[in-house]
Amino acid sequence: MDRQITAVRPEHRFDTYNLKRYLSGKLDSISGNSTLTLQQYRAGQSNPTFYIETADKRYVLRKKPPGELLPGAHKIDREYAVQKALYSVGFPVPHPVLYCTDTHVIGTEFYIMEHVQGRIFRDLRLPGVSAAERTALYVAAVETLAKLHSLDVRTLELLGYGKGTGYCKRQVSTWTKQYKASAHKEIPAMDKLSDWLSRNLPTNDNEVSLVHGDFRIDNLIFHPTEARVLAVLDWELSTTGQPIADLAYFLMPHYWPSHYKVISTMGGVTGVKGIPSPDDLISIYCHCRGIPNSLPQQNFFIAMAIFKMAAIAQGIHARHLLGNASSLNAAEFEESVEPLAELGLQIALSSTLAMPISKELFMLSPKGQAVLQHVKEFMRKHVLPAQQEVKEYYAKHKDTPERWHTPAVIEELKAKARAAGLWNLFLPAESGLSQLDYAHIAEETGHCFYSPEVFNCQAPDTGNMEVLHLFGTEEQKRLWLEPLLRGDIRSCFCMTEPDVASSDATNMECTLHKDKDHFIINGKKWWSSGKHGFQTYWRVSLSDSGVEQE
């Protein structure tokens, strides 16, 4: 935290006593006798942000900057409204607790939200973490973005929030106006890029989702030890519109040259070990939303994101000239405007980004997509609502032999799944699905510990059925495979091991002796998967003379 905050800068100081008097009685942790410590966050280029600490509570205050402001900018009332709506539906944002329109309190409007303890990475390269964690953090970020875009705007009760379709046209117009209002010199590349964007608007700009507008790694708070997003920050630019624009903005650092002075402080991410490629992030995003794995007119959206960043950089420098910039390094942002504009124009005119992405990662077949959607719906309607009943059954019978039995509700779910055609999905010969199709389905059923059994896709039966299907005789298939496929019987998986913590087949040791019509096997076995309630068995024995089976 110490690296993120500093003493309040002179140009942003206000009457702390007035603030405490206003908050007294409005926030439970603040009274007239409270000690209130105020510090300012180093980051934040738009609205000054402050850290408030009391004896038993911590808050964050966001306010409009003082002085003359660009028209339409610094709408912190929008930030507060959207965070309040998102918090009510469980989306990860800080809890907004109070909004003040009285400018006599601290000089401008402001709002208060609860402080969220976690990790904020100002450097987009995520130094100090392993490559594996870097991957997980970026995946968590893009999954959170997909979750935002999957929300139904109508249920958020944000009346009058956004203007519906035509988002890209409005964005190009808005940022062109903002740039021209803050520019103090001609930059031909900005004019050319604005003109190109205006002439190459997407043919289909009708999708309307809640969009963040500034979705970056450094606007996220991650769990202190886990790759999990606890809160999304800085909603000033949020509105309703084309969600792909948010995704392109998130991907933008992959196209930044590392030598850009100000931008390089956040880090160009190309080539950093563990950070997923744009193609991989697009694939994950599309999979989470259940949409086709492509980014149509990718060059337009990336170029628009860079144009927007250049306009923002120009605005930050303009606030520096006016004396009301929120950041200490605001003066340096002027140096990034022209290089960004030139990069955006280069990408806009590039043929390599003009076509939708053809390299598709882990794409399902058409049948796989249909079955996956059917499984998701079945899980939502039938499987997940039964979790409490299953939990109560095992809690009740944890010390009795019934703990090895299957709860009646699971048997009922199995019958429904089979009737719905969601049965034996793991076996291509039965389901008509590919292994890749089933991988997506297994990911979905993995949300609930008993759901694989509901679809007759549980271990160890799947492995045993695959072996029987591939290598069993017709008689063996009739006796054991067919009942397993019907769900009439269960199977077990036993391996003998020496004193090692694994079931590594190369470490198996046992002795096998024939005794008339039987075999006597001596070996160590620690675990027997699925042995409870067995009705039949199938044995494969490996000896020096070869493989015998029964």
C-alpha cells in the first residue's frame, strides 16, 4: 500500500475537518471524535483518488478535479451509479457507500467506496510473479471482462445509461472532439486516423452491453495470493455499447512498442513469458461468452483503442497545462500522443489485421457447441439446484455404510440426463463428439462434484469403458461394457504400488500365482477407486510372460 499512496499534493488539498463533519453520522465508523487519516493515490490520471483510514475502517474517496474541466469529462456520478448497480448483482467492484453533490464540503462532488485489500499491478508485465501466475492473472482478467459483457443491461436498472446502438460511431466522434478541445498543436497522424476510423466503421454495430471503457490490468484489484479479480476500478468511461471495443482496448498493450516513454512505465507486454497472446485471450473471452471465436475488423477496434488512448494522453497533458492534473507525470504524456497516433494509423492500414482471426484455439464442432449449451442448461435447471440435498445426504450418512451409496436424487438426475440424450458424452462412438468437444463439456460439469455421474461420465467408469470399447472381446463387451454404458452397473479401478505416493504403472509391484482355476495376487494397494458396492469385476494382469485378462 505504501508504494501506491503519498501525502496529498498541494493542488489537491481540501478541508479534512469539513469532510469529517459531513461524513459523521453518515458512515458508522466516523463520528465527530474520529481520527481521520487522508492520503492520495499516486496513480489516477482523471479523477483524484484518496485513501481514508479511521480507527477500524478504510475507504477510498474519488472526486472531480478542481478548476476548469473539459465538457463531458469527469462524470463521477456515472462511476458511482454503475458501481452501485454492479455491486447489487455480485459483480466484483468496491462497495459504493455514499455520493455527495454538495461542492461546499471539499470543493467538488465526490463519492466514497469501501477499500478493497489486494494486489494492483501498475506494470502490465506483472514483474515479481511466475510465468504460470502471469498467465492465470491475465486469464482471470479476460474472464472478468467476459462476465461483465454477459450481464443483461436491462436488469441493472441503469435508466438512461448509454445511448444504445452505434457505439463505435459515437466513440470516434467523442474522442475526436475531446482531442481537438485539448490539442495545442497540429498532429497530422491524429487527423488522418480520425478520418480513417470515421470512414471504416463496423457494418454491424448493434450489440449493446455494459462496457467499462478503460479495462486494463492496472484497473483491477487481484486477490492477495490467488489469481482472482476482487474488484474492477475506474468506471468513469463506462457506458453501453459494443463489447468488442473493451476487449480490443484490453489487448492494446500487445501492440505498444516498448520505447514509448510514458507507456513503457506500464509495460509493453509482447514477448513477456506467461502473458497469453491476443489470439489466446480472444479465444478465452469468446469461450466464456459462448460466441464465435473471432474478432471481426480487428484492425479497426485496435486502431480505435489506440486513438482513444492518444486522445486521453492529450487530455492529461492539457490538464497539466491548466494546473489541475491528477498525476505527477502528466506533463510527460504529450510525448506519447504523436507516436500513438502513428501506430494506430499503421495498424488501421495494415492488411495483416484486416481479416477475422483464422487461428482458432480449442474450437468446438457445431454439434459440440449445441451439446455444450444443452449441458449448461441442464446443469442450471436440474443439477446445481440439487446440491444442497446431496450435501445433506452425505453429511447425514458420513459415519454409516450408506455413505457409499448414491443419493436417490442423483439417480433421478441420471434418468433425466439419459432421457435428454446427455449420456456417455465422453465416448466418441456413442456421443458423436470429439475429445476436444468433450473437454469443454467436462469443464462445465466440473463445476459440481457429482455432475459427471449424472451424465454417466464419471471416473473410473470412463477409463474402464474406453478400454473395453477399444480392446474388449464381443463377449466382454456384452457382459460388462453394455451394462456400464446403460448405467446399470459401476466399475472399479485398482492398482498395486510399492511404497510410493502414486499410481505410476512403472512402479507397480505384485506377485501372481495360478492356483488351479484361480489366480493369487499379492501386492500393496492403497486405494481402490469405485470399489464400493461392486457387482462385477474385470482383471488385467501383467506378468513376465505377457498380459492375461479375465
